[in-house]
Amino acid sequence: MPSSDPTPTDDKTRIELYQHLVIEYEKLDEQIDALLMRNNGHTEGMPDADYRAYRELAERRDEVHNQIQALENKLLDDEK
């Protein structure tokens, strides 16, 4: 039965994926910051469309963060 873990097995590919994920995380974070700054730095009173965009960006950023952490754990486990 094939493994359901989509993480690449070689270190070079894992590091490239890690770098890609970090860049994606930073871009999402910048988009969230820009959206917050357009709305006085917080979500209170934010128009509905902006709030939906904020939540979607934040959820995607959280997903990417989780992928980064999982990949870090794999990389660190391989060093043992």
C-alpha cells in the first residue's frame, strides 16, 4: 500500500520545497498586513469583502505554516 505522505524523500527536493513554502508564507503574510493596514490595523469594522479575504488569506497562511513545520520535523528527524 503506498504511503499517503506527499513529502519528497531526498533532501535537496525537501529543501527546495521548504524554501518555496517560506516564500509563499511571507507573501501571504504581506497580503494580510496590507489588508489590515487599509483597515486601521484591525478587523473590527472591516467591510465584509475585506474580512472574507482576510480570513481566506489567514487560513491559507496557517496551512502553509503547518506544512513548513511538518517539513522541518522531517528534515530534523533525518539528521538523527
